[in-house]
Amino acid sequence: MSTLTAVYPGSFDPVTYGHLDLIQRSTKLFDHLIVAVVSNPGKTPLFTLRERLDLLHKTVEGRIQTTVEVDSFDGLLVDFMNRKNAHVVIRGFRAVSDFEFEFEMALTNRRLDKKIETVFMAPSEEHIFLRASLVKEIAQFGGSVSDFVPSIVEQQLHQKFQDLKLKQNQIR
Ligand code: PNS
């Protein structure tokens, strides 16, 4: 019997409850899920690759009981998918604002490799407007992000911004 593997790619900078919700939903549809952290995102990440992977490991392991693999890739997603023998990409679809970027990415990936299909999943309503960039902005100014990320992620966010502030003060 063949197993159906899906890949959920992203920056995960950092992992949020929205990501975890999607991971949980995907595990019900696929035999094997690979959460793939891009190591060279277009934007400069707040967390290093190792930190993003570590937070994913810690938050996925506690909550999700099935076979979820956490891995990283650089270069093209389709090349990573081929190495993993996977043909399904999972992406979350929150609001209309996501449409253009997501649609473009799905069609580009299929243009690069016609075996690749993208499955869009709707998150739970409470996560519709949850974006890692907003979470970072709130945490940067000392706000609580406990509704959006697990406590270990919140701790790391506050630590990260504290360290950055210390560094900036040393430069001045
Ligand atoms: O969480 P993000 O930042 O929205 O994830 C975007 C990601 C990492 C899925 C996308 O940038 C990606 O697949 N990058 C790898 C490079 C690639 O394959 N580009 C061509 C497809 S658009």
C-alpha cells in the first residue's frame, strides 16, 4: 500500500497556533506530513533556522500524536519535494489578501513540476487574522501574544527582543 505524503512549507518565523492548527488538520488527511522550514526565506528571519526548527519540534511533539516530520530545505520547494517523493503541498488560506500570492505560488510550483498539487486549507476561525509578522510586532513592543503562540514561543520572542535591545545599546 502506498503512503500519501504531504509537505507543509513555510518560514515558521516563529510557529504560531495557526500553523499548529493546520498541521493538526493535515495529519487527518495524509499518512505522512513533512513540515518544511525554508532556510533562505526572501525576508530576513527573526529566528535562525535552528531556532525555528527547535520551536517546531517542541510545539509539534507535545500536541500532535501522529507521524509529523520536521525538516528544512533551501533552494526550490519542488526539488525538496522530489527528494522526499512527495507531490502534495499544503498551504493555509486565511483571507482574500492571501489569494494572489498563494495562487501564484501554486501555479509556479506546478509549472516547475507538473506532478505537484497544492491543497489549500482553511484554518479555524480564531486564527483567520493570525500572521507571524503581527505576532512579532506585538512582542517587540512588549505586548502579550499568548493568544497566538504557545508559551515557549512567547518566551523565546521576548528573549529575542530583549537580546536585540541589549545588542543595540552596546553599539550606541
Ligand atoms: O511562510 P511563507 O514565508 O509564506 O512561506 C513561503 C515559502 C517558503 C513556502 C516559499 O517562499 C517557498 O516555497 N520558497 C522556496 C523557493 C521556491 O521554491 N520558490 C518558487 C516557488 S514560488
